[in-house]
Amino acid sequence: MSFLEEIKKRRTFGIISHPDAGKTTLTEKLLLFGGAIQEAGAVKNNKIKKGATSDFMEIERQRGISVATSVLAFNYKGQKINILDTPGHKDFAEDTFRTLTAVDSVIVVIDVAKGVETQTEKLVEVCRMRKIPMIVFINKLDREGKDAFDLLDEVEQKLGLRVTPLSFPIGMGYDFKGIYNIWEKKINIFSSENKQTVSEGEEFTDINLPELDEKIGETSAETLREELELVSEVYPNFNQEEYYKGDLQPVFFGSALNNFGVKELLDCFVEIAPIPQPKEAEERTISATEEKMTGFVFKIHANMDPKHRDRLAFVKIVSGTFKRNTPYLHVRNGKKLKFSSPNAFFAEKKEIVEESFPGDIVGLHDTGNFKIGDTLTEGEKVNFKGIPSFSPEHFRYINNADPLKSKQLYKGIDQLMDEGVAQLFTLELNGRRVIGTVGALQYEVIQYRLEHEYGAKCTYENLPVHKACWVEAEDEKSEEFKDFKRTKQRYLAKDKEGQLVFLADSPFTIQMTQSKYPSVKLHFTSEFK
């Protein structure tokens, strides 16, 4: 198969939502329809003994939440589908923002009862800013929820989207009878038996046939005909060009837990979703069809296999063909690196791949060479945009609870910080280590992983810091900068890259510092150069 045909086969997308909207369950069902797994597992249901495939960290299984982005791939109808399942919990939003740099389109999952929630609003805003094509999946139709038209209005108003339904529910909750697939002009009747394996619905191509009344009852049939007429009058027709530009969002309805509406979503997705797109680098725009390989690291994960202390750097291939055992330039280090066992993923299963194409995600074994945002090329010096570190919102001292294990503790902290789980600051004054996170839940994750993956124990102490500000001095030799360093000595730290950081205790302190030392600039993200 030619290089261009390989690119046309690829579909790489992320799934985003508020926690508990059913994102991981939807991922499972997509894999089920893709034939990648025989049986799906619910995230929290103990009756189903199989845990969700994409949640492979022990703490995720215990909590029933996804805390790291999982990468999964399968083939469906001749297409290679790469899914990135992201954490919905706001404490792990930074991981999700980084993942969005590696996808070509997105599926937004919305809970039928709760409607649009705050975390969804934030994530959709990022997608809108980047003009990422989005499909909306309204989930859990087998539960009592909001009216379909009310939900569509809410999606338009709260998320600022322009929607076009490509499927429509017949009833809701207890009255849920099935779905009419507008895209393929078919009807699927709902049966809630056998939730774990795939069952085919029945098809009706003409909704005016009397057989429909027999199947779902006269009232439901009449309501459906009226609603579909209203849909065709109120909403625009689907236009692929507008969808690609991020100006129009198709909507599907279904129940992921009951396998309902998922196949319709997937069938339409493989037809309409974009193939690998060009990517902006600081130097130029790089097209997927270029022959020379480029790719960037958007995630690092330590200890994916607890038996082997391995670290994997997840690389999104942007252009060209990535080949095993071929030397590539690590742009930041200026070194050539070869990879003897690049992995492709199917959740916990990893397999070594000989070559990968644009849109694919490759896992590279890493001994500490990579940081998030690093670029690999065949020699050209390019740096992809858009993966900064943000100022954390919570700060705590980290203390060693087992002095015999300090080596393990430091190694664990270093590796977890490289993953982007949190940020590490070392105080200039006394060398104490401070961990900054976006959400408080991350402290539990760090503590848990240090103990279970590195055999080290830690305790925390609160630190009253409002924000971490990266310091940029106009002249490091100036008296003003020396005075700033002398006065603020207790609050100065270095981040993992050795950049100077001012840990300010309040917005007032930041204001005062900026007016007193005008030549010293304070930044709230680390990417200011």
C-alpha cells in the first residue's frame, strides 16, 4: 500500500467529557465494534469482573476514573482508528489539553440527564480555539433525561456550537424505543438484553411505513415523524467542509452501556472524520504528506508495566514514515537516537511495529531522554507549538517518610514530573522540594504511585503559595535584579529545567513585586521564550 493510501486510512481522535458522562464506556464499545475486544467492561460495575480496557493504572480501577490518557488502536472497515481516551476529572485537565495537540478530531460525550457541564465547556473551548472538528455524542438515553431538542439548544448555547443531528432518539428513559439514524435513513429498535456483546438492531428505510406503528406503537411513530420534520426545518444539513473547519458539529444519540447508537456513530465517523492534518511548528507548517519523518512527544508514562520499570514516551507521527532501528534527530538535545522496539498500543497489549505513518501514536522506551513537547525529525530543526506548563494551583512540601528509601523517592518524583503529572520546584534557600499541581487529587495519585511503583513513601506539608511565576530578568547583573533576589530569597525556587521561579503568596504580592521591580518580568506559563 502506498504512503498516501496509508495516510488516508488513518483517523486519530480524542474523546472528551465531564467525569462520569460515559467516556471510557464509549471507548470500550468502539473497541468492541471494531472487533478489538470480545467483551466490554464497565468502569465501576463489580458484577462485570473485567475492568475497562483503557484504565490500566491500579488507582484508576479503584476509583473508577481515568487519570491518564490511554492510547488505543483498532481497524474498522479498512480504516486504522487511533483513540486517545482522556481524563475527564478537572484535576487532570492539563493531560487532556496536551492530548488535544495530538488529535485530528474529537468526540464530545454529554450525559443526557446532566446536560453540558463545566469541564466540558472548558475542553470544548480549547477545541474551538484550535478549530478541531467535533462530533457530539449524547449518552445514557436509557435513563430519564432532558428532552432531545432542549439538549441540542443547550449544546448550541453553552458550548457555542452549531449542531446538526445525524441520529434522533425515539422516546427517552423508560420510553426509550430506539434511534432513527438520519445519516443512513435507518431505524434501530432498542432491546436492553445482552449488554456486553454486540447485537444488531432492525432497519427501516421508510418511516412512513405502517410497520413502524406496529413496532414502536402509533404514538411513538407519530411523534418521531413530527420530530424528524422539525429537525429538517430547524437544523442545517450536514456539510463536511464546515465540519472540518470547526463550524458545524454533527450530533448522535445513544447509550454506550447498552451498545446503542455506538455503531451508527462509528460508521459515520469513519466516513466523515478528517485524515491526519498539517501541524504548526514554530518554523513552518508541516503537512502529513511530506516524505521526511517528524513527530512530537505529547505524553510520558512511567511503569506502564509494573513488572518492568519502563518509561514510555508517546509520540504522534506528524509526517513521513517512522521506521524501527532508524536514527532520528532529538531536536532539543541535538543527538541522534535509534529505537529497537517502538510500540503500537492496544490498551495493555503492546506490540512492536516496524513502521508507523502520520496520525499513528508510537510508544518509545525512554531512559530519561524525553520531555513533553520534544520533537523527533530526520535532521530538520523544528519545534511544534502549544505544549506549555501552566502555573499550578496547589502547592505542598514533599517529605520522605522512609529515610532508607530516599533514592527510590527521588527517582520516582523525577519520573512522575517528567510525565507532567505535576511540577517540581526546589527552594533556593534550603533545597526543600515543593510539588505544585493543578488539582488536589493529584497528590493522592503521586503518593499512591510512589509507594506502589517505586516502593517509596512520602508525606506532605501545606505551603501557602498563590501562584508560581516564572522569572525573566532584562539584565541579570543589574542591581535591581540582585535586590529582587535578595529580598525574595525565601520564595525563590528552580523548576525542573533550572528556570528561576517566584512562589508568590497572593495576587497583591505579585502586583507589588511588578511595580517595585519593573525590569523583572513574571510569567504564568513556562513557555515565554
